[in-house]
Amino acid sequence: MENISFRTTVLPLSDRLFRLALRITMNRAEAEDVVQDTLLRVWEQRGQWEQIDNLEAFAIATCRNRALDLAKRAGRNTKSLDEIENIQLSTFNSQLSLEAREQVSLVRRLMDDLPEMQRTIMLLRDIEGKTYQEIAETLDISETQVKVYLYRARTKIKERIKHENGL
Amino acid sequence: MDYKYIEQLLERYWECQTTLEEEAILRNFFRQEDVPASLLPYRQLFIEEDEIAAEHLGKDFAEKMLQLVGEDASVHVCKARRLTFMRRLRPFYRAAGLVAIMLTIGDAAQQSFNDDDTFASQQVAEQIAIDSLQNITIGQPEQQSAALVTTSTDTLDAMTR
């Protein structure tokens, strides 16, 4: 690999890894620690990068494993993100009405209540824009399994939204 | 307005049959304020996903990481500088000047190789010199010209020895 530098090759993955770690640890400080460990580990292994097909997928998988380990060790119930206090709200959301924000919170809770695998796949697809193939490679499962998990996740959310809105 | 297309896309989205491009169309649609009542409940999902996508680490995180790996944060910063048109062309001038110098040197070297004034053998050199002298002496008295040729030949012999 040519012209590798931490700044241009590894550091740009930070926010993506952070969103993933945050959805698993449900804690902003811990998610940041997970990202830090992941980036350092990826950087320390730069001598073997040529043997890695997809560096980003490798980083995501490493980050997920670390976040899961941390959540397990802490014995934390990763059900909700309610404890997160300082999530930065975008300008877009800050312009929404109170009612809309409440509904946003409902959807957020629905998403956070999903089992970890469904939640992670939904994040990688809907937030990070990954293809089914990329997700399958990252999580080391088949594309069919990816679609099955995603289908279950979306269906649950759709049904809950319908139920909440009396549809 | 006909929202049939969006409704169809949304149905395919739930079934995981949409492409990333189609999902981007849905996302853009639900970002707008003017969404029909039948689709409004689903708008929140896409708004929420936009929210999650906007979550990011603080700026100090990058600086901390660069310090940890020993990469100075200021090393790679490039200062922007406004360039005039003439200044932008400066590299071309330099390149053109260099090419001109190289061509001149090459031409001079070639010329020196072509102007080879040595002869293959002493006899050839003598013969050329005698022919040249005879051409010069045309029109001079016969005795004088014969003496000149003889003297010149002797001189050539002495030089070539």
C-alpha cells in the first residue's frame, strides 16, 4: 500500500466507527475509548494491511468486537440510548417541532431496542450506506443473512410505527 | 401530486428490495416538509437516521489520536496561497528554458562530431593538402607554384612524422 499515513488512511474512519460503537455500548465516553483502541490497533497492524482486502471492513469488525466485549464486561443492558446526554443534534432536527421530536425519540427507541445484530446491520445499511455484500464481508455472514436481519429490523419498526399511529 | 412511486419504493424498502440509490430517493423525499398524511408516520424513521448520521466525535479526538501515534497535527497543514497567472506558468517557463539549453548543448556536441578534421591516413591527408595548394597556385608562375607545393609537402611530412 502506498503513501499510508494515520491521518489520511485511518483517522477518517473515526466517526463511522464511533456511531457503531455508540449503538453497541450506549455510552459516548466508552464508544470513544473503543474507537481509540480500534484505530491504534489498525495502525499497529499496518505491516499486514496488504493481506487485508478491505481495511474499513476490518476496522468496523474490530470496533464491533471491542464494543461488544466492553458491553459484556460491563454487564450492561444495551437496550436504550437514553443515558446519552450530549449527542449533538443537527440543525435539521433542532428546527423540528416538540411533537416531531417526541416522535423522533420514539423511533430512536425502536431502533435501539432491536437486537444488536439487526441494529448494527441497519446502521451499516441505512446510515453508512453499505452494500449487502460489504455488510456480509464485514460481519462475516452471508448476504442472505444480512437481508434476513435487515428485513426483521425494518418490519419491526414499520409495525411499531403503524401501531403507534393507529394504522 | 402522485405519490405512487414513493409508496412503491417504501413498500420495496420494507421488503429490503431497494437499491442504495432508491433508498437515497426515499431519504430525500422524507427530508422535505410537504409529506402527505399517509406517509407522514414513516418520515420520523428517516429523520432519525439523518440524526444518527450526524453524530460525530469532537475535534480534539483527532488531535489526541495524532499525538498518540506521534504524527504532528501541524505537519501536514498546507497554507493556501493565491497564484497569479504568470506565476502559475513559471514551471512551464523553467521547463522550456531547460529544454532550450539541452538542445543547444546537444547541437553543439553533434556539430563537433560532424566537423571531424582528422584523416584516415597520412597519404590521404597529404593528397588533400596538395590538391588544395595546387588550387591556390593556379594563375601563379609555374616555377613558383612548383616550389610552393614542394615546400608545403615537406612541411606536411615533417608534421605528420
